[in-house]
Amino acid sequence: MHWVDRATGRFLARTKMFDGGFGDVAALERMRDAVSLFDTPHGILLDSAIAQSSFLTGRQRLEPRATRGLNQRELRWDSSAIDPRFEASVRGGRALLLTRDRELTPDAPLCIAMAASGEEGYARRVKLLAPLVYGGLEVLVLENPFYGARRRPGQSSARLPTVYEQFHMNHASVLETLGLLHALRERPGFERKPLGLVGYSMGGYMVSLAAGAFGHPLAVVPVAAGRSPRSVYLDGALSWAVDFRALERERADARAFLGDLFEATARHLHAPAPGSSIVLAAADRVGFVFPEETDRLLQHWPGASLRRYRGGHTHVFTAFDGHVRRAVRNAFRGLSV
């Protein structure tokens, strides 16, 4: 394990996740046993969301130096992917649209950027992808439920209190991403628009799930992701932040049950549609998503390629933006729409 990952893991362990226990166990068991998780349509009225949005100006703009001359607007919609028991703030879908031209164009490639664990707001992904937008890429940056402006009232951090909220966030973020992809594909004149997905760590795994469920060719870039999140939460540096004491107060087999829940999600990891282009990127001394998990994901998808960089899992946030941008470029170059 790289020392940066070890230090990051110790820092994250200061604030525990799942200190509220498992939450809705019946719902978790339904998700664990489901034959399909992502076949329920989640429609997004994209044209309406764009029409009702306005361009961000002045202090509203994110990363103003990195995005000088680019257009930013925040899209909002009512998300039917969210459990109606949750508050309006969680149910309000949000994504930042970053473009060179003022409007989306039929031929320009568009990439949806999904959030990593604990990644609130758009700034990090905007800064990462802005150089590609200058080159003609269009970007949608999705805000996850329970993160940033979509936190629950009184929610004090991005550390979710229950396992159910974690699973529901992941499930809903995939459904919302699929809704955006289908809305883009169904726009008149956009039938052959190149579309893609990029995400880091948890976001990379969500990208992998969404790509297999979409049914149309995509440029797919899972960064620092594996075939299953089981070892991430049970053995990796992130596991130090899991409140196993709270979980074990609810059931003696807490570790095994949690592991089974996460492992079950890998059943829904399908190959993207023919014509897709898959480029994985990962570090070689990782303490969060172990290298063998990334290798298993690579083996799961014949035709995928893997680019490794020297360093730890956390380095992608500090020193390896170029690796990720190169992976996105290569994925779109290999895409056949």
C-alpha cells in the first residue's frame, strides 16, 4: 500500500460511515436478490431542464481560471430514481453542463462524469475535464443523491449513516445516468452523437454498471475501479472508516452480510454494447481498490485495455489528471457509434 493511501485511510477513519447501522434491511435484501437492478425506466426531460437553466456567471462559476471562456449551466429535474421517503433536497436531480459552444451539438462527443465516494460538488471533475472541453468535448457532471446540494436536511457530512443510503445512492446515480444517456440518444439529430462515461473509484464502478445497462455503444473510462466493491469495504483502507461496531450491534454476521451485499452488485456488471471502447486506468500500489480487483474487471471485459500509473489510489486527485484525460481521449477514439 502506498503511504499516501495509508495516510488518507487513517484520515478518513476519523469520521465513521454506517454509524446508524444497516437501515432498511428488507430493501437491501431485495437489491441483493434482484435479477435486474437497472431495468426500471428513469425518464429525464433533458430539453426542459436545459431550457429552464441559466448560464453561470461571476462568482457562480466553478474553477474560473480553468474554465475561462467555457459555458457552465446547472441542470435540475425531479428524480424519480429516489426513494420517495427521502426529502425534496435528495430528490432534486442536479448536473453541471460544461461546453465550449452555448448549446449541445449533434456531433460533439459528450461524457458524463460520475462522482467518487464522498465527492461533493462539481469542482474537481470540472477542473479535470475542462482541458478536453476546450478541445470540443461536452461534459455533464452529475451530483450524487446525499452529496453537496442534495444532502438530507441536517446531514453533516458526505459520510452516509446507513448502508441502505449508500446502496440507494449508488443505485439512483446509475439510474439517473442512464436517464441522461437515453435522453441524449433520443434527441432529434443526436442518434449518432458519441457518448461516454468516466468516474473514479466508486464512480468508476458506477460507470461500469451503467455502461453494461445502457444497450448502446459508449466510451467507458473506469478509473481506479474493480470488479466488486466487497474488498474495498471489508479489507482496504476505506474499511477503516466503516463502523463495524454499530453494524455488529444489529447482527452478529455483519461483516459477512455487508460483504454479500456488495458482492451481489457484481452480478449486474455486464459487457457494454458492441462498438463500445473501454479504457481502464489505475495505480500500481493501491490501498483502496486492490490491483487484483482491477485485473478482474479487465478480464471481465474482453477487448478492454488498462493503463497503470505509478503511485497510490489517492494520487489521481493530486498528480495524475493527465492519465485520466488521455484515457478519455483514447476511449472516444476507439468508439464506434
